[in-house]
Amino acid sequence: MENDVMIELKNLTKKFNDFTAVDHISFDVKKSEVFGLLGPNGAGKTTIIRMLSTLTRPTEGTATIGGYDIVKQDNKVRQLIGLVSEKMIMYDRLTAKENLRFFGKLYNIPKNTLNERIGELLELVQLTKWKDSKVGTFSTGMRQRMNVVRALLNMPKVLFLDEPTLGLDPQSTVEVREFIKKINKENKTTIILTTHMMNEADRLCDRIGIIDNGQITALDTSTNLKKLVSGDDATVLKLEIPNLTKKMVTKMESLDCVKSVAQENASHIKIHATGDKAFDAIIDAVRAENAKINSIEKLQPTLEDVFLHITGREVRDKADTKIPVKHGPGHRGFRQRRRVR
Amino acid sequence: MSRMGAKNMISHSFRIAWKDLLEVFRNRMGLVLLILMPIFMMVMVGYIYPSDNSLSNVTVALVNEDVGYGGYTNASSTLIAILENANNSTDLMTLTTASSFDEVREMIQRGDVDAGIIISSDFTSSIMNGQQGTITLVTDQSNLQMSSMLQAVLQEVFDQLGTGLAQQNVQSLGVDPSNSLAVVQPYNVQTEGAIEGDFSYFDFVAPGIIAMTVMMSVMTGLPVAISEERESGTLDGMMVAPISRLSVILGKTLAQIGRGLLQGLIIIVIAVSFFGVTIHGSILLVFALLLLCVFSFVGLGIVLTSFTKDQETATMLMTTIMFPMMFLSGVFFPIEQMPWFMQTLSNVLPLTYVTGALRKVMVLGADISMITTELAILIGFGTVMIAIAVPVFKRAMTS
């Protein structure tokens, strides 16, 4: 059991002046697990990644990767890890190959092995054709693939991915996600990724830690997290009613089995309900109002719902309001400083 | 640190330096500026800074009020003839005539002329009667530099004229013509530089510009290069690799040194081939001095880098420090020309010593034994700054 743990955090804390970005976080990540850190912007995800990848020193607490302490044995840790940060780690004026060769040399990889590996990696992300083109001429999707591949040069046992699909078009997003899955499966790489997108965490991660205000508020598999929101008898229905009226909504809200009704647009409503008879009761109530039902969809609770349930806020609300309310105009400066350290 | 660790550190720094230089050479616009900047600097300060032989096309209004003596006006007409001769044969000045002092003043106020020469009404009569003839020079006080220079030039012209006249006079008193000059002017003052050959302002300013360019590349180049990588995120890529933190700064510094020396070389080549600058001392010593310049400023550059978190601050900080350094270190103006408190300030700036030593070697042909004071100060300053810089940088990198 002990041997299964790849990453171990114990009361890991980071303070910036009087602001606590990461507040006594403890958790384990198992070998070859994909672990997701999910939370709104500014929750402390990036700071955790930066501490684990030895770029920032914790104020308090410790963490080990592969048994090595991230502060005392930082160079041992660095051998084991790869980092895909939010910003592209690539020099625009150098070609794809030159970039990879430069970073590879920092790991003391012998020349022949390195050249071979660069060839394989470029092939893997279908960039072989562009190996002698400057990275500055690449599209965002190509750059991100390069960014991921760069982190794999030293064949890391642990890969950190900070918002790996941020700013990518849907096609590139899918490509990068598939690639992450592939790395995890084929190389048994342990992966920690951060995201603010619920569906991404849901699709990629074995376990998810929900972070809010620098603390882990929930940690489990996506299935179990969803059960937190709803018992096994919970139903989420999405109805399309072209002639939807206010009266129908009020009527449904008054039903015993209905927990909440959310109107999504002029014709769509989402209903959270409990009990085995919920489905029938809702349909009957709608029918009684002469409603025309175009479609009914039974939904699984999303992580969006989980977050809402745990923090009592929507992800977006938080990201938009927290910064000005809590820290005032100075907060922007704080974030900038934190980034560059 | 083990030997293996040291070897790795050196090899990683060279990797980083090579990468940086590759980036510099791929940036065409930057490369052009790298060469153009020192040329601009040379041309600008070289041609704008006034010197005696650069004074040309000064417009002078001439007023002849001389009424003559017994029908003779030969004293003033001789003077005018000589002035006109000088006017035609050189492009020093352009003569125009005016009628009175008031008109000359008006012309200066309007900006039509730069100065005026007034020959007094009793000029010929005074000279004929054994008195001094008065010539008034009207100058433009709003342009002090030029008026004082013009004054010096005209003073010389009039002195020569006066001497010629005096020679004639003493000859008429029975002095042997071959001795007449010695009677009138017993002293023969000659100026000779310590080094043979023509000496221009370029010779004075070129060593300073070279020193300054090299200093700039280390002091501004380094913080800008590091904060640029920090902001773009690429610095993380290096820091996350198992390399010594020092190899990052060492590599970046090596790249800046390469860039600085290259720029220094470009200026030397331009100065020698286009501006007639002669290097009288050893060229090897010049390069050794440039390397020392780099060494003495690197520590300061690193300290400043550690304290600047973003590019904007880095650039601003650099400008603030660079500007006084440029003007107080005797790059453009001789230090001796400054008031005493400025001279004191100048004496604590390391650039003063680089400029001084470089000037001694390049202009005066000094050898290494003649610049030991400067060398000692620069080595001392560099060592102290690097000793401060290393721990400060290490701390700044892992906060």
C-alpha cells in the first residue's frame, strides 16, 4: 500500500504576505493515477502545482514525490517530473527541434538518445513535418502539443498539467485530452492536472480534489462526488416545452418531490427531484397545464452541480466576484507577483 | 559542489548562453539595432559637440564707423580686407555689413546674424596717433558656447593683425626686420599633444561610448533578458529542470557578455575605419579592459535583476541608473569640467574608471602598468558586487 503512493502532501501551505493561497492541504496521489485539482481561478491550484514542481517553496508543511522531499531533495524531484504550465514554455525564435534539444540537454540526456526521443515525440504529436519551423509560426493547438511534448523529454514519472486545454479550440482540446490519456495508459505516468472545467476533470481524472479558497473541500472519484449532491434516488430532468409559462414553473416547484427548478431559456427547464415517483408526478403536473412536451432528458448530475452543492456558489460567480471583493485593486498585483516568483 | 556538478553547471550555462545568442541572431530587427545604435551614438555626439574646427558658417555683421584721419582710412580698410580674405578662403564666417551697433543688436535678436564686429569711429586716428584702435565684438548671449568660441577665434585673428602692425611699427623704429617679431612677442607658445597625430573629439568620446555600450549590455540586457523569460514563462522550463540555479544566471550573463563584446568590437571597427580614431595602445589590452568592464558590472546587473519582477520595472530601473552614469562618468564631457560635488559623485561610479582607463590606453597608448589604479578599483568593485549578487539571486529564485 505504502509503495503505491507517488505524491504525498502534508499540510502544504503557501502564504503571500497576509494572504493564504494554499491552506494546509494534505492528500496522496497514487502511482499512475490521474488526479484532478478542480476549482475556480485564484483558488490556489497553480500555487500547489508550482510548489510540487519545486518552483515555489512552501511556507509551511511538506510534500514528497517518489519519496523525495520537494524542498530538501529538489534536484531529485526535478529528475522525476515534467511540467506543462499555463504559459507556453517554448522559445518562438527557435525551431521545434531546437527547442526540444535545448530543454533535453538540461536533463543531461545523451545526444543520440535525445535525438531519437525528439523524433519519437514529434511523431507522436504529428509535428515531424514542422520540426525545422520556428515555434513562433505555429498555431495555438500546435504550440500546446509542443508544450506537452517538451514536458515528456525526460520521461517523467509524474506529469503536472496546469490548465492544459486553456484557450484551445474544441478540436485541439479533444486532441490534447486524448494525448494525456494515452501518456497515462502507455507510460503509467502519474498525472496531476488542474482545471476549472468540470467536464474536463470528469472525463480525465480518476479522482478529483475540489479546491476553494486554498483548501480541499472534497476529494473523491467523480462518481462518488456526484453522489454527494444526490442520493441514489435523485433524478435530474431536462424538459423542452415550447409553450412554457410562469405558472407551470410555479406549479412544478410546489410538488413535494421537486427540489429545485431552473429555467435555462424560453423553452427549457431543468428539474432536480427525489423519489421513485418523481418522474410520473412531474409529467402529470405538466400535462395538467396543457403543456406540449417536445423532449425529456434524464441528466446525470455534473461536477458543476457538485461544486454548487459544496461551496454554495457557482464556479463562475466565484471567479468573477472574489477578486475585487476580497482583495481590492491590490489583488491583481499580488497575482502577478505570485506568478513570477 | 562536486566536480561533476561543477562540470554540469558549466555545460548547462553554455547551453543557455548559446540558446540566448541564437535568439539574438534570429531577431533581425534587434540585430540591426545592435549595430545601428553605437553608430548613431558616435555620429551624434561626434558631430554635434562643438569644436574649433567644426565652427563654420557663422554669420557676422560688420559695422565700419571709422571716420578716418586726415583723409586716410587705411587702418580700418586693411582690417576689413583681411577679414574678407578670411571670409572668402575659409567657410568660418559669412560677412554682411550693417550701419550701426543698434542695427547689429536687432539683427542678432532677429536671428539674422550670430555676432557683430564694430570698428570704432576713431580707429584710424587712434592708430595714427599711437593709441590703441578699438574693435568691439557683439556676441549673442543666448548661445554661450558658440559666442565664447567665436570670441576666441576672432581674438586670434585680431591678435595676428595686431602683431603684424606692431612689427611694422618697430621696424620703422630701426629694429632689424628679422628680430621684429621677437621684440613684439618675446614668447613663442606652442601646443603639442603627448601623442603625435591629429586628435579629434571622436578620439575622446569613442572609448567612453565603447565602455558605456558594454556596460549597458550587461546591466540592462541581463535584467531585461531574465524578466522577459520570467514573464513569458520559459524561465520555469529551465527552473523545473535538475540544473543549478547558478547556471541560469551564468548562462544568461555569458550571452550578454558575448553580445556586449560584439557590440564593443563593432564600435571600435566603425570608430577606426570611419571616424579616423587611432588606437595608440594595445588592442588586446582594450579587450581585456572591456572584459573587466563586464566583470565589474555583472554583479550589479544580477542584484538589480533579483529585485525586479517584471520587464517594465527592469527597463525603468535601468534607465534611472544608466542616465546619471552616462553623464557623470566622463563619457561625453570631461569630468574636470564639472563642479566639485559632481566630480565626487563621478569618482564613485565604476564607469568613470573604465572610461578613464580605456581612454588612456586608446588615446595615450598607456600600457598596463599605467592603469593599475583603475584596474584595482574595477576588480574590487566587481568582486564585491558578485559576492553580494550570488546569494541575493539564489534567494530571489526560490522564494
